[in-house]
Amino acid sequence: PTLKRNTSEINGHNSLVFREDELINDNDEAFHGMMTGSGYTWFAVIKPYKQGGPGASNSKYPNAFFGCLRNSSPPQSETGKYAGFWGSFYPDGRVYMGSRNGLNTKTRDGVNTPEIAASAPSINQWHIIMGRQGSGQGEVLLELFVDDPSKAANSGKYPVADVEPSRMAIGTERNAINHQGKESFDGELARLLMYGTALEQQEMEEVYDHLRMMYFE
């Protein structure tokens, strides 16, 4: 990605511009536990562009601004299930988040791979998008928030399983090396925060207010 300095739209802060680019976290253990009981909460200060990539007009792939699914192709050749969590856009611009436990053959839909979607945020404008997976075992709640932490834009159930995600990628899904550029995000990120627990509502609103004041007031 390209560093964009002193952006006036976000109070002079820097952002990273993604054009089918990616950043990889080499610590494969960094996000373990977040899907298997501890829960997670993430915040993205994000400016989506019109989503592109190879075959974008009829693409079946999402445009992920982060994801931690496994890579089955060389040089990684990771073993295990397709399990992870992500934040992404559909080709039509709708935003979604989800977790995948990889326990059966279904992909992207069905009980084990729910995707929680919301209406398309305005392109070329800054937003604060948030996702939360509840802490605990059994079925927990997935919640997606867009510019308002007090009310989820959409929510759904996720069945927790003992399956850990792979390492994290920013700007794409982790398994996009199998089809380069087709799951990549076009836009800017000023901040991406991830907490290894489901924040309480008051905590979530405090983080949101801090980001809003920092970048937009």
C-alpha cells in the first residue's frame, strides 16, 4: 500500500491507500482464541473506493479489507480448516463481516459460515465500520455497525468451534494468493483496531467516540 500523508479529510492524519495491495502479519498465533471463545471487536476508519480488481464487474469474490483464512497454495501450503474472520465488501459495495469455523463443506453461507451484511456505505467518503463477535461457547452473536456503535446495522448467530484462524492479512483475504487481486480492497485505511474480546457496549462507544474525535472533529 501507499502512504498518504496529512490528509485534510481526517484532521491531517495519515492513511494507507490500497490498490490490490496487502500487508501480512507473520505471527500466525496473534489472533488465536478470538474465534473459539474470547470473542473479538474491530474498528476500521475506512474510505472505500469503487471496488476493482480482475474481473470486478462480474466477480464472485469479495473485496476484503482484512481476513485471516488459510493459504493452501505454495509457498505457505497451510494445513487445517478454512477458518477465520474478516471485514469486506461485496462487488456491489455492500459491507459485511463474518466468522468461519470451517467445520463442513459450505462456504460463505449456511450455518457455519454466516456473513452479516449492511447497505453499501458511500464511496469516496470516510466511515467508521465496526464488527463484534460475542464471547462464549455455543452460538454467539455477530454484529456489524456502520457509523453508529449504538445500533447494529445487522446481526446473526455464529456457532463457536475449536478451530483457530490463520495469520492475518490487511487489504485482502489471506487465501487470495490462490487468485491474486480478486479478493483485494480498493480504498484507504487510517486505522484498524482489533480487540481480543467482545467489548461491552459502553467500551465500544468510548472507542468509537475517541476515533470520531481524532479523525473527524
